Amino acid sequence: MAESTQLKHHSKYHQDFVAWCEDTVAQLKDRDLDGLDFEALIEEIESLGLRDKRELESRLRVLLAHLLKRSYIQSPYDYRGWQNTIAEQRSEIELLLKQSPSLKNYFVEVFEDSWRHALKRVKQDYPAVNLPNEWEFSQDLNAILLERFWLTDENPEGS
């Protein structure tokens, strides 16, 4: 591809992303390989995988923080909110893993760092609470997505 054509594509990629996407889709459908901005296309495909990894890690951090709160912090007034957040994060993680099953391997890779991050955040918010320094429950994906790790059923509104 000529350098001027590459610069034109690169410029469109940075100036109007939606227009670049539409043009790229049209070129792919037409099998117009000469017109494609391969560098930008490669960059975007790489970023898609990274985006899903970031989302999984972020949702896992939130989930673990709320599991910690619900399991170790005696605050019945907050239980329902924590449980709602736990349910929402679990549901979104399940959806993400359904769409990209290979992320199950990434879950295992980032669990420990996600746990450390969640523990640090909860300790900052609840410095008087004695929290474990290690995850005391199963790290199995199915357990994280399904089990009730907390011992009490106290909840002022039922759930």
C-alpha cells in the first residue's frame, strides 16, 4: 500500500472512528484488501481482546470486594445492596465468559491480583474490621459465580 494511502487511512482512523469502521466493514465485505488500513485494523482487533480482559478483571475485583464485605462485615442494613452487586457482577461475568470462553483461563491468571486489590479497597473502607489476608474460600470459577460464602442469613428485607 502506498504511504500516502496509509496516511489517509490512519488519519481517518484517528479523526472519525465510526466512519473508519464503516469504511473498513465495506472494504472487508467487498474483499478489498488493498484499501484496508491493516495497522489500524490490527490495533483494533488487539484492543477488543484487551477490553474483555479488562472488563473481566474489573468485574472480578468488584465481585470479590462485595463478597468480602458480605462475608465479614456485620452490617445487616447493607446486606441487600452487597448481595445485589454480587448477583449483578456474577451475571455479567457469566455473560462475558459465555461470549468468550477462553477468558476462563484469564480468570485463573488474575484471581490473586484481583483478590489483593479487593482486599486493599475493603480494608481502606473498613479499617476496624479484621479481614483475612488470604482468600479463605474456593477459587474455583463455578464456586465464585454460585456459592454463598457468607454465614448469616440476616437481611432486613429478606434476600
